[in-house]
Amino acid sequence: MTRTQLTYAILATICWGCYIVVAKVASSEKYCNVPPRWTTALMGLGILAVFACYWRFSASAPLRANLPSIAAGIGAGLLWATGMVFALLALRGGADVARLVPLYNANTLVALALAFIVLREIPHAGEIIKLSCGSALILLGAILVAR
């Protein structure tokens, strides 16, 4: 991973670590009490704002759209949004962020399995041990937090 890729990954981690706390503040009866239906709509406005800024200030590249690329892009958005709705419903139901986040971040295991199976991203021999140990710790953490 390059330094730039690592920087982007860390910034994404910070953003994703913060957004769920803000989502809890918005949707929890204890704080702003915005129903999940409206929280998702407001989040959509935030997403559109970021998209508009990114679109405006990023380098222009030609669109290479075909049916598979359109389906993949829309599918990624649908999966992310569906997961977000489920997380908001859990928060609205009283879930603690401190317990919810480690549990849903077991999504790393799903992504890892799909990377192997679908993308054929097979790690080198030395990395398999690291990935196996890290995956076991994630799974153990999810189990401990869920109890």
C-alpha cells in the first residue's frame, strides 16, 4: 500500500468512525429523535453535497459506462444504503455505538472472503498468516461484543 493509499484509508476510517456517532445523535430518542426514515434522507443530502464537491473539483475523466459497470456502481450504493438503514434501525432501537460498531465491522470478514472468491485477491504465503490472525481477532471481538 502506498503512502497516499494509506492516508486515504486512515481518513476514511476517521470519517466512518465519526459518522456513526453523529447518526446516533440524529436518530436516537435520547438526542435529536429524528426517525430513521428522515435520518437517511438527511444523510442523502450530505452525500449529495460531498458528491457535488468531489464532482466539481476532481479531474474530469471520460465515462466508460456499460451495463456491468452501471450495475456494479448502483449495487454498491444499494448495499451501503441498506446496511446504513439497518444500522440506524439498531441505533433507534437503543443499540450502543460502542457495541454496534465492532459487531457490524465484522463486515471485514465478508469483504475478505469475497476478495478471495470473487476478486481472486489471493495473498502471498506470509500474508495469509497475518490475515488469518487478524480475521480471528475480528471474529472473536464481534462475538465478545455481541454477548
